[in-house]
Amino acid sequence: MTAKVIDGKAFAANVRAEVAAHVARLKAEKGITPGLAVVLVGEDPASKVYVKNKHASTIEVGMESFEHRLSAETGEAELLALIDRLNADPAVHGILVQLPLPKHLDAELVINRIDPAKDVDGFHISNVGLLGTGQKSMVPCTPLGCLMMLRDHHGSLAGMNAVVVGRSNIVGKPMAQLLLGDSCTVTIAHSRTKDLAEVCKRADILVAAVGRPEMITGDMVKPGATVIDVGINRIERDGKAKLVGDVHYESAASVAGAITPVPGGVGPMTIACLLANTLTACCRANGLAEPKGLTA
Ligand code: GUN
């Protein structure tokens, strides 16, 4: 079997186009422009690239982008004061504090200072609790993107066996909650799971989010399964820099029914869902109907 390739780049472009159409209507009919504030502390090179891309995508869909770049020496009180100002600013509907923060700052304290209604990352403890109890929340962007692609490919996910490999707060745990919300039978596996291959092989839906290059190989995949690869790992092979996922693509694609590639799979969906979440937050803040198909 050769798996169908799930084109995340094309899917993300469709999501961004849908968001842009909603934003244009909001502006024309209500005079409202959704606004996203991104806070970057320090000079982490990867974070700088992410923030630049987020800014460009925000502008491209017609939203307002508010960038706040602070020095690596910024103190906790100054950062919290900025978040308080953004919480109170009616032009700001979404707030994202780029992680990782410099070591002297307490990321949990900072994230939990964000108004949960503006927490477009879905990392605030209130949103984590709301998602865990099946209530309306802001949902973390990467798992939301994975869910959208799975729903698009399968329609209903009810009754499917889903295995999530990885238990991070940002991907693994919320992914499992979302799959449970769509009535999958969910297993969370991780680095200490016994006989990981056997556990993975039971999955109709296999989500790899462990951060280990090419750890999931074809012999761990059930024939016909849908494989979602969240990993983005920079490795060197044959003297060249290469981007690979947590899944060994060639061997898995020969067994799976459908698979997301790296790059061009889950990656582009993260920013698309950040924009979708900002639009959702803006609609909620203004008592308007939420965009359909862009939320969990
Ligand atoms: N750093 C890497 N990915 C993310 C993300 O999705 N959100 C935030 N806030 N920081 C990140």
C-alpha cells in the first residue's frame, strides 16, 4: 500500500483563506478588526523566525498584528505589566507569549496571567481544564490543526482506536482530549511505554509527537492507518542538514492509508489555527457567532 499524502500546506492555505473571508466580513459588516498581540522576550533565533512568520500571516488575513519585542533581561514585573495592558486593550483579541522564555522568567506564571478568553495558544490552566471537561475553550493550535485534518480525511472519528505517542502539555495531552471529544478510544503512549510497537500497531489513528527523529517505523503501523507526524527535527544526514519528523516516512508510508509529510504536513497548520483561534476569540468577545469548522 502507498499512503495518501495529507497536504498540510494546501489545507493550511484553505484555513487561512477562510479566516481572511470571515475577517473581511467582520470589518465590512461590524467595523471590527481582530487583533493578535505576540510577545517575544530575548533573542532566540528559532523564536524570532516563528514570530516573524506569525506577524506576516496575521497581516495577510487582514488582522491587526501587535508585536512586542522585549530584551532578554526583561524582569517578571515588566512582562506581567505588559500582559495586563494587553488583557485590558479592546483592540487585542488574542495574546501569544512566545516560548521558551529566558530561564529567569516563570513561564507558568506568565501564561496564567493572560486573560483565558485571549489565550489563543490554549495554554492557560483554565483552558486546559475546560478542554479536559469538554467545555468551550481555546484549543492549542497544533492539536487543533491535526484534528481538522483528521476530520477532513475521515469525516466522523467515532469508535476509532487512536494512539498518541507523546505526553506534552502543548501537543500530546490536548490531542488526546480532542480525540476523546470526537469519541475515539484513546491511548497515550510515551518513552516509558512497554512494547510501544504493539501499542502503535493497534492504532487506526497514530499521532507521533515525541520529538525523536524517525522513531516510529513502518513495522509499528497498522496497515491502512492514518499517521499524523507532529515532529520537526533538524538532523544531519550525508553531511547535509535535513528536516525529518518523528515518523520514518518511507517505511510508514508503505503501510499507512494516509500520512502527513515533514515538512508540509502538520507544521503549516499551527499558524493557520492560531489565526483561526484569534478570529474565534474576537467573535466571542463581541458576542457574535463563531466561525464554523475552525474550532473544536
Ligand atoms: N514555541 C514553539 N511553539 C510555540 C507555540 O505554539 N506557542 C508558543 N507560545 N510558543 C511556542
